[in-house]
Amino acid sequence: MRQGDPLSSFLFLLVAEGFHVLMNSLSENNLFTGYKVGSFDPVTVSHLQFADDTVILGEKSWANIRSMRAVLILFQDLSGLKVNFTKSLLVGVNAQGSWLAEVALVLNCKVGNILFMYLGFPIGGNARRLAFWDPIIKCLSSRLSRWSSRYLSLGGHLILLKYVLSSLLVYALSFF
């Protein structure tokens, strides 16, 4: 199947649902401890998925690392897909660098820092600073520069601005 084929995203969703079921079963059987959000009646989040990106969230423990590695290898075997560990990042919050380096060796991945890009947006920065929004502004300006070379009427440019750029801004702001 070609990249960009409408059917490929649907098939990936079916496969990603398998990963979701595996992670939920780990959490339900207390083999993986996710991140708790909220103080009153907290919700536990173990993973987030969008398109072909997956973020796994968990507490700092070797049991979580072993469970995560096992479920990723099991997912590879069951789905036939390959998890690219060398492109994966391990980011720790309030974790020592030495522990992260040791875990990265076990998982065969890189250690990232808290400021990283996810789905085209910076994660972990201060949204009140102007520099934080630079990647989004660059994305918008690159779109605008590509449109200026097209032979569109003024009305065509306005429609592009209204629908495409406004949806990008709404997505960006809803993300934060």
C-alpha cells in the first residue's frame, strides 16, 4: 500500500488499537503504572496515540521499563510492524540523567530533554514566551510563501487564509 493512501490510515488504526489493548491490559493487571492526572479522583494515562506517533507515560521504575519493552516487542511480533527504537526518545521528568542513560541503553533509544517536538509543536516550554511559538509561526509563513507563487485570485487567497490557516491556529491553540 502506498504512503498517503486513505486505506493505510484506517489499517494503522486497527493495528494501533491492538497496542492500546495491550497497554490497557498491562495497566489493569498492575504490570505498568501510568501517570496520574488530577488530585481528586485521578485519571491514569499510560499512553497517547495520534497517527503513527505514540507517547508512553509512566512512573519511574524498572518494572515499568521491563513491561514497556516487553509490550513493544510483543506488539512487533503480533502486528508485523517494527518499532524503531533508535528513533525513539526517552524523556524523564524529575529523573536523574544517569538513570535515564541506563534505561536508554536497555531500550536501545536516545535520551531526550524535556523540550521536544511532538506533532509539530514544542512540548515542555513556556507558552508565554514569544520564542515558544517560533515553530508554529515558521509553519504558517512557509504555507503563505508557497501560496504566493500560485495563480490565485484575491478571493482564492482569502479562502485559503480563512479555512486552512484558521484551522491550523485552532489546532495549535487547542493543543495547548
